[in-house]
Amino acid sequence: MSAPRLITKETKWIQVEWDPPLEDGFAPITSYTLERDDGTGGPFVTIFTGTATTYNATELWGGVTYKFRVRATNCIGSSSP
């Protein structure tokens, strides 16, 4: 699965997207979980869980370098971020 990548950048929000994994263990992907680090190196927090492969991350602050990661989930379990 691809890492989340920036699609659109505005003042207080961005849009990210990711590609589905190339292999799904012969079980369809049921959801994605997008997580964000607020730029302090602290823990990642979940900001989205659903079936879409794009997300508009809001309430962002200028001058902060955010990190995003995504996991795919199916009946077998969740992927590594």
C-alpha cells in the first residue's frame, strides 16, 4: 500500500490520498485507518476509519510538519502502517 500523499493544500486543511495494497491476502479490504502525528514526534492518533482512499484533514496549524500513515484492514487483520 502506498503512503498517504498530499493532493491539495489549503490554509488550515489538506487532502491526502493513498493506493490500496497490491496484495490483500485473498480477502477484500474492509476499511482503512488514517493516523496523524501532530509534528511533535508523539503518538499517532486515528483521524479517519472508513472505505475511502482520500481524506480531508482539517484543523491544521501553519508551520507544523504533520506525519500521516495508513493501515488497511480485512477479515485477516490490519496491515503495518
